Amino acid sequence: MSSALLERAPQATAGATTFGFQAGPAPAGTPAANWAVLPRCELKFEKCTGGFRIRCKCDDEVACATLQNLCRMVCDGLCNCCCTFNGIPCCQVNLCCGTCKCEPTKDGCCITCTSGDKACCEMLQCQCECLQCCCENGCCCYISFGSTCVCCGKCAA
């Protein structure tokens, strides 16, 4: 399957159906669930002049189109990456010291984050190493622009 399902609140709304699961009624006063289906990608982190890039590669056309549309809509916001290990956040990187741009590719997208400042470039490249290390060692990385998650994935095995 090429997408992941996230649950962001403890209870689902009454009658909501997601992938064959029928949720029961939520108790009074319980916040409604906020579900999102995200494209699952194979991620590749690489340093480049002035910073680094993340290549997001999707397995199928639907995931690829979803990723590209999400990026096209929200790529102007701050980019951040959150790595989780067994569902627990273990590393969060806010790419605030660089300028990030997202470009579609034939099988996903390429997010490039660079800076003309030497110190900021060094920080970005260290963040690249950290994200790559997490993903290569079993973490799942969630990539967001602003507060909107656009994809999740791991490095190739």
C-alpha cells in the first residue's frame, strides 16, 4: 500500500468509515478525529551546494499525484521534518535557516533547502546528516510545510 493513515485525535466521529473500519459514536465532549491519508515515499537525503535536498519517490501514480498536489498547494510555508521511532517522535528539524523550494519529479518531488550564509549552510547539512541517520536506522520521517504534512517515508533499505 502506498499511503499511511494517521490518527490525530483520540476518537473518530460517529459513522466515519476509513479503510473498512466503522467507528462507533464518540462520547459527548470528545474532539472529532482529524484523519489524513498521506503518500508514503522512499526518501533520499543528499547534501548540495548551500544546503541539502530531499528526494521523495512514490511507488504508484496516485501517491505521486497526491504528493505533487499537496506540495503545489502548501510549499510556501516553513518546511519541517519529524522522525518517529515506533510512533514516538525522536527528532524534529525545522528548516528555518534556509529557503526551501519544492519541485515535482517524474515519480514524486524534490525539496531543496539552501542558504547563502555559511553558518546556515553548515546547519542545514548537519540536519541532512541527522535526518538520513534516523531514516536509515528505522525511523519514519514526516515532511510538512507550515502545519500540513505532505508525505512520510523511510530511506531505501
